Amino acid sequence: MGSSKMVKKIEEGGVFALYTQDYRDDLVSVAYYALYALQHRGQESAGITICDSLSEEAIRHKTIKGKGLVSDVFSVDDLRSYKGNILVGHVKYGVENGTSFRNYQPLRGDSLLGKVSLVHAGNLTNTQEIIDELLENGSMFQTETDTEIILKLIGKNAKYGYKNAILNTIKRIEGAFAMAIIIEDKLVAVRDPLGTRPLCLGRYKDGMYVIASESCAIDSIGAEFIRDIEPGEMLVIDKDGLESIKYDESTERSYSSFEYIYFARPDTVMDGLSVYEARHACGRYLYEQNPVEADLVIGVPDSGVPAGIGFSEASGIPYATALLKNKYIGRTFIMPGQASREMAVRLKLNAMKNLISGKRVVVVDDSLVRGTTSKILIKILYEAGAKEVHFRSASPVVISEAYFGASIASDQELIGNIMPVEKIREHIGATTLEYLSIENLTKVLKGLNCNMDCFK
């Protein structure tokens, strides 16, 4: 049989879910604000499915999803019109060429167990094998997502009951995943065995449970953070309460280092480690590795700011908010051509000339991936009158996209994979260039077993 190449790396994003034993009309509003707090995890699309499993014998699912930011997708009427007791929501991380509506989540389907709605963040690694198997058994695919594979496997195993349908599916898939599923009258949450994708649990005082990719979403809606869902754990929430099932007892872990460096929001605490504290420590170590004489430290907003502050505190060099970010930009589509790329960066960031002119500047960013943005940013700083620009990356040299937490670039686009550091410095136009060492990143992560395959 011919091999099919259907699934692309488009599954990254943010997951959110709610379960309550009461019939409520505010679940979509709560989800709206939670997904807003997870907007940094995806700007391609947003969506929710709300389920009413209480008011009638037939369980009903209503899905709202669309292209763009959370504020673009949901109307005031959406926030007021839909009632239920279970909800799953999702924001999707954008890819360079965009995706079509059929790939937006949640995905829904009918099975022997009834209606199933699923949201998922992550990338599976054995998709081709499963696709070929499902096609051979008569399945047809309507999307280009790993999420549809999971949905079809749940349906295939539905005859074994909801719990075994999900457990059998989990055993069949490999890779990184965090998911929330409405199945029958239950909410099920699952985290992959290595813990590569984050997922956590919260609860309101009235007993409503919350599932989210990051603790900042739980904080933003006034719920209490309970704990991280453990790697290899499945939670089932229904009228009988919460049941924890440890489906994988392995102690091997592979948390995503890039969650702490870039992807997660700084006010998130993930697997016991504060993202802000981790980024702040990266900045301190950057200075200790290679002290530099300068007049001003700038953190590139937003994810480079904590590291910039850490560098400033360690060095005693004053910190200034000398790069301002346009807060009204969601996702900037960078068109081909140097002029368009430069305009996109200038639209996002503006340099304050009165603070920069005549100064030796240290600019700290979360990472240096392609080098395109860094090169333009350094040009902007020189145009603002900087006498020297010392660039500091709060991550080691990036040579692979493995387990980034986002499909950032192919390996051949990664400047650290094709140039030595001195050539990179010349290419971006920096006076000096320094990367955080892997040894210091390991110290920052405080014993968490994070995947470092993407770094040199």
C-alpha cells in the first residue's frame, strides 16, 4: 500500500477545560478569559465545545471555533447564549503558511460511546504508521492533524468502554501530548508519559474543576491551582468526583526546556519551577559567564525581559525599558523579502532614542533562532544612536527544533546549525555575542530532567 503523508506539525497550542455538576450559563465566558490568558500559546485559531449532559437524556455538544485571536472568534452573544456543565477549549499555534478551518480545534465525532469532543496540544511521532493502519481499515481523514488520529483511535476502541478506549489510544500513540476530552458525561485529561507538554489542575471554591496548559490561566479566572497533572497520568472528572489513573509508571522525564526559555508565560509555575525565576536566573548567569562593560541593559519584550532584569541586577548596569512593544499586534505575518521582514519587526518594536543614543547597550533576548529578527533589531538600536550593541541569548546555541514546544524552524533555517558563533556575530552586526551555556541552563532548571537535544 502507498504511504500517506498527511499530518503536519501544527498541533502546538493551549488547552483548557471545565467540569461542574451544575447547569451553568457562564462557562463560555470563563473559558474566554482563560483562553485569553493562554493566547501566547497560539494565535492561529481559537475554539470551545460546551456540553450539556444534565438537562436532557441526549447529551448535546455545541462548538464555536474560528480563525484568529480569542477576541476575534467569540462574540458577546456567544458568551451569553450557551449553557452546559462541561467545556473544552483550545488556541492553536500558527504555522508559516497558515492552516484551514478543518484543522481548528476542538474536533468532534460520534462513536459507540456517543459524542466525543477533543482538544490536544503536542506532536505525535508515530503518526505515519497509525494513519496507514487506519486507512487500511477503511478510515477517511478530513484534517491534517494528529488530533484526528487520536479521535479516530478513541472511536475504534469505543466498544471497550470510555476508560479503556482512551487508555488503549494512549498506549498506541507516541510523542508529546496534553489533551482534554468530553466523552459521555465525563471530562478526561491526559498528559504524556515524559511530561513534554504541560498540563495542570485547578478548582473553584464551589467545586468546579479546571484543566489548563499553564497555571496562569487558572489564576486569571480566580480559581485555585491544585497541582500539575503528572506525566503518565489520566484524570477522569464526573459526578462522582475526580479519579486519577497512572497509566505509565516510568520515572523517565523529558520536560521542554523551551517552555521555560520562551513559550510559557512568565507568571506560570510549571512542574514546581517558576518560569519568571528561571528566566531571571538565565540573565544572571549570562553576566557571570562573560562580564561586559556597558551603560544600559535592555530586555527584548516580552520573554527576554526577565533575563534582561537578571543581567542588570548581576552586573549593576542600569536596566531600561528602551524597547517598546506594540500591544495591539497579535500575530504578524512576515511576507517574503527583506523590506517586509524589517517592517514587521519595526512594527512590533520601537527603540527609545533618548535612552539609547550614545550608550553601550546590552540587549538580552530569550533565544537566537534564525537570526533575522536579531539582525534587524540590532540595526534599529544602532539607528537609535547606540555606540555598541552586545547581544546576549538567554538560551544555548539552537541547532535543532527537537521538543521545542513549538515548530519554530527547520534545522537548516537555524543559524546556530549552519554558522559558528563568531560568524553569527558578524551576520547580525553585534559588537559581541554570548549564549547561555548548557551547564548554566541545567542549573537554572534546578534538577528538572529537560530535553536539551535542540542545543549545542
